[in-house]
Amino acid sequence: AAGLIQTRQGIGSFVLATLPRTPAPMEPVKDLKLQQKLAMLELRLGLESDAAALAAMRRTPAQLAAMEKALADFESQMNSGGDTSGSDFLFHQLVASATGNEYYELVLRSLGSATIPRPSEAEPQRTTATKTQRFGETSPHLQFSKFRAAQEHMAVLDAIRRSDSAQARAAMYMHLTNSRERLRQAHDLGESA
């Protein structure tokens, strides 16, 4: 499936001399349990912290502007009580893209849907009473968490803007550590309701 072996009927299978030019796409991870989501965030801690440091050194003015717009959209959605998950994921994806390394973006895309749920066009909108709350969705008890996430995103962006790779790494690490704790708290609150 990865294009590394060629099979010829009656002759055998042969390893190809060159690797395929495009990486095999990773399948997005969906429907994970809490412990799996926490494990994904643990993996993202190292991955995205390093990505933020690289983005601080390599980002272009256009990439920086796109990150600023994603955070402005996050804040607008937050202030209007809307779903912030799309702009949240976009910000993280833009940071990964600004590394200039396609693999950061590829891995984040596959892990991000598990830890930053995004509404899909195929998924019908459910009423608040019949669904489990997710971080980016409208919920009074999550509003303060969104506010904190917005502040943390701004700390990452400010460090990237200043090309301060050490501070960008630290800010992203802090953001994802706090995100992991918010996920635990949201889960605990959901179970006690």
C-alpha cells in the first residue's frame, strides 16, 4: 500500500529501489477514550513545542498574519459564544506549517482531530442537552477555559512574532499542559453531571 514493493505474478515480489515521493497519509484518529486523548496530548507536548520553536525561527510575514487571523477568529467566536474548535485547530496547524517541515503538519493533522475536535459537515448539529460538551463548543462552564486558552495562544503567537524560539517552545508546552488539565476537568465535570 505504501508503494515500497512490486509484485509480479509468477516471478515474485521485489523491493523498489526508490521510495515514493509523497509520504503515506496518516489516518485521522477519531472516537478516542479519555486516556487515549490524554496520551495524544502528551505526544503533542513535545511535537508542538518543538514546532513552535521552529516556527519562531522560520515563519514568514504571511504565515504570521494567518496565525494572527486565526486567533482573532478564535476570540470572536469565544466572545459570541460560538464554537472555537475550528480556529483553535487552524492556529496549531499554522504553527506546524510555519516550521517549513511537512511532517509536523502531517502528524498534527492526524492527531489534532482527536484532541481538538472539529465539527464536520457530515455531522449534524446536536442540541446541548443531548451531546457531550467538547472544548470548543458553547458551554457556560467552558467559557473561562476558552479565555485561558486564548491567553495561552497569544503567548505562543507573541513569542513567534518576536522570533524567540525558547519562549515559543515554553509557551506552547504550557498551553498544551494546561489543555490536558482542562480536558481532565471537563471529563470529570461531565461525569459528575
